[in-house]
Amino acid sequence: MNIRDLQFNRYFLVVADGENFPLSACQSAALFAQGFEKGLALVSLAETNSPAFTAAAEAFFADAPYPYLCEACTASTEDLCALSERTESPMLFIEINPKGRFGSSMYWFKALRELRIPFVLTKTGMEIRSFAQVLVPVCYLVEEKEKGPYTANMGRFLKSHIRLLQARDYGTKAQRNVNDITALYDKFSGSEAVSYEVIPAKKDSFKVEREAAARCHEFGADMLVISTSRDYGLDDLIFGPKEQHVFRESPVPVMCINPRGDLYVLCW
């Protein structure tokens, strides 16, 4: 099947290679599918799935309480951005398996630069049980405010407790971003109220995301939410961008949001 022939609407999207079943990515997407009462689409970029992959997928979806789709498609990673928009996918999930065909996080950071929805990276072997605790580092950049709507939805529908880790800056921009995010949280009440707290970070805006990755166990975090780099400079190309280091150091799944001028927030 060609990826352009796929027909699904507003499903959470998991991408795989057709050889290695992405268990942690599927577990993550399943929590969102159940919480938001949507479907889950597992799409492998291969002509056919291996027998082991097919067997694992059948076992995983055997008693799924949500609609699901499992298809192998001939496509490139560049087609994923168009697919996500055409099918109105709210989020994309990818498992980084060093033995797989797409076993590098940097491969995905580059491939998904134009993606206008969040993408969640997990590591093979992570056991995903809930997203009860979400850690959100907030720095001075204006795109940090985009973390607000996505994490608010997690608070409303997954009942996640959100911890905003405010960068320790001399200026007021990080504080302003935190104020704008919490103002959004405060708009919800009753059964959809967002549980949150603001925690002062020890590091400034340039290091707060790596601090968050190092403190995941301290806060009992189940997910880390970060923004990716606006552009890749020479240092990023040589040593790797900050999101690569954060993902490498994080013991939990990392939700990444691309900072784009036309970035929009889909209504889940």
C-alpha cells in the first residue's frame, strides 16, 4: 500500500520499520487514544511487515478498547508530515531502537523539522504505564508557550499532574511564559481542571531542559516536554543539538514541539 492511500481520521500515529515492533511507542500512544477517546494508527514504512512484527501487533491490539489500524506502506519519512496533516493526526510516536532501520534520534529530529504536531520519542525497553506526572521545563523563548495547550490537554484528559520547571534567569521572559501557560490552565475547572505546580529551576534557560532530564526520577516524571531547536548551528551539527542530548539523558519519553512561526495547536 502507498502511504497516500491510508484512510484514517484523527488517530494517534505510531511509526515503525516493519521489523521491530515499537512496544513502548504503542503503549504511549494507547494511553492517549484511551484518554482522548480516539484511535491509534500503527504505520510501518516497509513493503510488508515481518512475521514477528505482525504477531506482536496482533497480540498488542487483541483487546484494544479503541479503534486501531495497522498497515505497512511504501513511503519515506518525508511523507509523514503530509500524512499527519491529511489525516489530522494529533500526535506522532516513534520508538528509537538502536538495532532498527531508524535507530538514531538525530535522524528523526532532522526528518521531522517541518512537522506541525508534537512527536513523542521513546526508547526500546521503556515500560509505559501512565503519564500521571509530566515535567515541563520553561525557558525565555516565546515558543515555550506552545507547551501550554498540549500539556493542558494532558491535564484535562489524561489527568496528568503538570510540573513547570521555570528557568532561573535574571530577566522576566521565562516568568512571563510560565504566567501565560498557567493562565491557560486556570481557564479549566470542574472535571477538566488542570493540576499543576511551578518549581524554580537551578539552571538558566540554556540548561533547564537538561536539568529537567536529570531530575525526572526526583519528580517521578513519566514524560518530559521540550521544544526543539529553531535552527541548527555549527555546534549543533558537530556536537548535536540540545534535544538530542536531552533525549539521550532522559529516562522517560520526550514530547518534542517544533518552534515554527505557523505552528498551530490541533483540537484533540
